[in-house]
Amino acid sequence: MTEQFAKYRRALRALRAECPCDRPVRVRLKWGPNPLDAHGKAVSGFTAESRDRRSVNITVAVRYGDRYHTPEELQDVIVHEWAHALAWCSHEHHSAEWGVAYARCWQAAVGD
């Protein structure tokens, strides 16, 4: 199981080092049922502002439905959600600002 998380951990270290957020970012892995979005749909991860608005919380689901995410999927989820943390002030979910942040995060974490 530890090999499953190697790409995820490398990506997270790279994101923290090369794409710092203006607020602290807390990341947790969720082992239980998938988190749900505002429409009740299961998602692989989500980003939310803390209650005091001083930090950003990222949750990454280890499973999607009845299967575990692949190492590449976990890596993709943390990159996607980190981009949301960077573009938090944008009111659109996947805005142009988020797209720029995503490209920057992808280059830092994956580099391909």
C-alpha cells in the first residue's frame, strides 16, 4: 500500500515547495465513503476554506466507489485540489485563474 502513495507524497512535497499558497494548506486522506459535492455527487477530492478563513483544507479520497485510486489518480487529485487552493479567491469553480494555477501545479508536481 505504501507504493500506492509514493507519487502522491512526491507531488504534495513539490506543491508545497514550488507552489506555496498565501494561506496554510491542510491536506488529509479520506478512507471512508467518498465526499459529496454540492449536488450530492461523489468526488475524488475537494477543497474548502476553514471556518475562520485563515487556512484551506484539502481532502483526497483514497477510494472512488468500490475501488482504490491508482497512484496516478491520487497524484492527479492532489494537483487538481492544490490548484483550487491557489485560485481560491476566484468565484468560478474552474476559472481561467484556476487553469493557470493547475498548469503551474502540474509542472511542479509531474513535470511532463
